[in-house]
Amino acid sequence: MSEPFSLLARVRSFGYAFKGLATLVREQHNARIHVAATLVVISAGLYVEVSRLDWMVLLLTVALVWLAEAMNTALEYLADATVPEQHPLVGKAKDVAAAGVLLCSGVAVLVAALVFIPYF
């Protein structure tokens, strides 16, 4: 049986999420690159006044990259806590998770090109 709804528990859950975001940006170099890319995309979108549909596509793409980076980082932390020594399967799992971030980032660049090229 689940616990009854608690507004305080919901507020705490937002606190944990923001703590996780701070950890992600503070401890992961690639997350800092994503911060810069996010700021560039938002600034460029404001500068060229992209359409509402273009904003939706850009924001969803940015969110996808952030999601991939967060899941990759979470998997790395869990793997390191579970198997601190080198293990080939853990290494493969980390590589596959990193590949997911790479693929999302690559598609994000293509989406940005498709959105912004017509404005320039």
C-alpha cells in the first residue's frame, strides 16, 4: 500500500532533483558542455526569433540530451558503487550508456542545423 499524499514529501522530492542536477553539473565535465550548448541554443533561438514549433523541437531535443547525460551519469555512479574494481561488463555498460549520450548529442546538432539554417 502506498503512503498518503504529502505536500512536504513532494517539496522534498524537488529538492532531491535539484541536488542531483547540481551534482551533475558540478561533477561531470560533459554536463558543463551541455550547459554551454543549452545557453547557445536558447540565445540563438531568441536572437533569430524561432517559431513556436521550432522552440518545441529545440527544447525537446535539449531535454533529451540532458536526460541521456543524467541517465549515463546515474548508471556510472551505480556501477562504481556496485563494482568498484575494473570489470569488463561494467565497462561495456558504461560505454553503451556513453554511446547513448553521443547519439543524442549528434542528433541534437542535426536538429539545431535543421532549425537554424533557414533563419540564417
